[in-house]
Amino acid sequence: MHFKTLAIHAGQAPEQNYGAVMTPIYQTSTFAFQDVNQPGPFDYSRSGNPTRKALEDCLAALEGGTHGFALATGMAAVATVLELFKQGDHLIIHDDLYGGTYRYLVSISSEHGVTFDFVNLRDMDALRAAIKPNTKGIWTETPTNPLMNLLDLAAIAGVAREHGCISICDNTFSSPYFQKPLSLGIDIVMHSMTKYINGHSDVVAGALIVKDADLAEQLQFYQKTMGTCLGPFDSYLVLRGIKTLGVRMEEHHRNALALAVWLENHPRIERVLHPGLASHPQHDLAQRQMSGYGGTFSFRVKGGQEGAFALLRNVQVFTLAVSLGGVESLMEQPWSMTHTSMPEEVRAAIGITQDLIRVSVGLEHIDDLIADMEQALGQVNP
Ligand SMILES: *Cc1c(COP(=O)(O)O)cnc(C)c1O
């Protein structure tokens, strides 16, 4: 079945007692046993809950996997995956990634004796050179936050397989509607469902999807044992949001691309970083690997910090806020807002500088978004 059909129906058959068409919120911690030593299909909500199960089955279907896991936040998903790696294991991490994942690795994984190298995974020779006998995992994120660089997932998954490493892809920016890492050979897909999958900026949640039974068993064990699962009410909200994922992504794609093209021609803009533009250095890979683009991209304003602040202070339809993927448009400066956990010299080295602005283009009318950007850029000193 097609994506839009699965989003509405996968894992979500009408409920059996009363025929409720929408999945009920099973707001219960525990379930009655059928007899001594004989639990029903669920026994305790940390191990499993019917509302969460509906969401997990839907996620598996949308990513083309066999098992999905719904976690309390995107970071809970990161933490749950990283439990697969033990003292003495080595990981290769793409050098441009979500700040929270970076912070988890350097402040928590490292304390547990896991070692890692940050490597530019756009360079396949650098990836091969970084592999050690104890390398167990390769972490990718594409497009990257906030620089919109792309990684060739099929090529990286191939190298991972050759060396017996688990490959992981943070697919938050594209959502499964535009990019399916499992079909390219990646072993584990991770999402912050806080972003596009839920899409309404009213939940924090995370997801993991796999198509390998052993990995599924391990992740289920960690989800249950660490207690990182998503609650029933939030699972219900994400299920409600996910039904319109395809429709929303198409509109995010159209709005963001139109705004990116408009910005590229504006005299106060230095550069626009959007994989759908011919000017993006990896535009070919974008067309091969993704079937469209989300609503998030970045651009550089002329005038450095001063230019960036003038723009951020003067927008009216865009809200000055972190996060992305909701129906409303947001704007932020990664340097001072989302990427402060990266040391200044690391930020500067990879290009997260003061002139960089990240936008999450929502579903407002594109003419209003462009008009807002135009009036705010008019207040940036030439
Ligand atoms: C937001 C985000 C996360 C973290 O997710 P939370 O839901 O905030 O915990 C991880 N990766 C990416 C790419 C993100 O944008």
C-alpha cells in the first residue's frame, strides 16, 4: 500500500469492543491477567501498551521495517540505541550532527568507556581510514542539522556491512515520507518524532525502526529495562499527527523550496543551504537519495552577527524558537541557540557561524512567509 494509506491504517484497525475507528488511549499502567501465570497480550505499560503498539506498528510500516519503538523523546531514542555499544567499543560519528547527540556522546557514552571519532562521512576514504578493529557502529544524520550536508547512505551502509558494524541514521529532517534509510541498507533508523512525524509542536517523542529480529529483540529489551518508552497519551497524539504526515511533508517541501529560491536572489543573503537548489554541492545525491525535502534549511545573512540579529528581531510571522517540523514557521540562530553544546572552535570549523540562520518553514501561506521575510530583511543594514 502507499505511504498515505499506511499512515492512516497501519497498526490501527478499528478497536474490537465498540468498533472505535480511532485508536483509544489505553491510559493504564497495568492489565488484568487471564489466570495465574497467564497474562493477556499486555501486562504492564512499560513493557507494552496497545496505544503505543499501534504507533510502533505504524512506524515500522512507514519506514519499511519490521519493528518500531516509540520512545519518550528523540534523546531517549539516542540513549537506547547507544546502549547497544559497550566498554571498549569504538564508534564513528559524522562530524556535523544534532547538538544533543554530540553532548550525549562526549559527556555520557565516553564515561561508559565507549570511544568514538568524529569523521566527515562525506569523504568515503576518511570513513575507511577511521575504521578500527573494535569499530562497532557508524552514526549518520542526513541532511545534517543545521548545515544541510548530505551523506550517501547506501555507500556508508555498504562499508558498515563489510566491517560488521551497525549503521544508524537519524532520519528526523526528511521523515520516512522523503527518505527510507532501511531500503538503502542502514540497520537502525532513529527519529525525533517531536519534529515532522508528530508535526504539531505539542509532544516530545522519539522512534527507532529496524528490520532485523536480533536488533529488535535487543532494542525491546533496552526500552523495557531502561524505561525509555513513550506514554499512551503522547502515543495517541503522535498517531493523530502521523495521519497527515504525507500531506504535510508535501506542503513543507513546496513552501521551503519556494522560500529558498526567493532568498537566493535577495541582495542581503550571502548563501542558501538547501539540498533542493542546483547550487547545493550535493544536489545530485539529494535527487538520488531523497524523493523530496522537508521544511527546514539554513542560510547566511550578510553583516554577520548584526545582520542575523536584525533579521531575528524583526520577523513577525516566523517565531524566534528552537525546534522544527511543526505547522508554524520558526527561525533561530544555531550559534547561540541550538548548538551551544559544541565548543566554539568546533562550531566555527564546521561552519556554524554567527551569520547562519536556520528556518523551519511551516504550513502558512507562502506569500505571507515571503512578505514577512522581505520586511525583516529590509531592516538588515546593507
Ligand atoms: C530534535 C532532534 C533530536 C532530539 O530529539 P528530542 O525529541 O528533542 O529529544 C535528535 N536529532 C535531531 C536531528 C533533532 O532535530
